[in-house]
Amino acid sequence: MFGIAMARAVRDAQVTAVDWRAVLSLARENAEAAGVSERYHTLPGSAFDADWGSGFDLVLLANFLHQLDRNACVTLLRKARKSLVSGGRAAAVEFVVNPDRVSPRFPVTFSFQMLGSTPQGEAYTAREFEEMGQAAGFGNVSTRSLPPTPQSLILFEQE
């Protein structure tokens, strides 16, 4: 839905969605219903294994990094960086916990859910996202809240 919203907001945007085939089948239906199917392209498979190509202005990782351990996040962010044009950005939408790891309430509750339902996922702090982004080669990483939701936008920018 994030890519479709982007295509609706930016009239000349081309969107390439990477996900499992069954998910992309539903996404294709949603793109058609939103009137953006001619600019909505799909690439089925694992985000780690599929060849994304290059030349992207933006790589959007919406609600995905929390499923992964730190090393897998760095691997995926490195892949995102390599697929970008010079000056391109990666953006993640995530639940971000405070350094105390007990606040804010909703992201912490979500982190417990990830710990119980994924092999190694969790909600990360802004500092942890910054460290992962730098390890992947991004020069600047910033986190902004997305009110009224409990989520945050993490921007990974090249130097």
C-alpha cells in the first residue's frame, strides 16, 4: 500500500514492488483499483535473493526491518544503497523504541510481539537504526515520528 500511495501522490513515479508472488498478486489488484497499475511493477521473490536492479531514487522498506536481526538489516540496507542513484535515499517505516527499551508503550509491545513471533526480530532504537545504516554505507540516518501513528520514518541518505 505504501508504494501505491507513492504512485498516487507522485504522478510520474514508477514503483517496483519486491515480495512473495501471492502478496504481489494482491498488490497488483490494489494497484489496478488505485489506477496506477501501468506504473506499478512487481518482482517476485525474497528481498535478499531477487535482483532489484539499480537506478532507484528511493527504496522504501515499510514494516520490514523489525522482522530481521541486525546483521540481516545491514545486509538489506547495503543492497538498498547499491540499488540507488547517486543522492538516492532509503526510507523505512518502523516502530522505534526509546533507549530505555520500556517506552513508548506501543512500540515496546510490538517489540515483544516480534521477539515471540520471529526468529530474531525486534523493534530497534533510533541509534541502532543509525548504526545499521552507517554499517551499510549510508552517511546520514535520521528518525522522525509519524503522528498520529505510533510509527517513525527512518531516512537513510548517501553522503
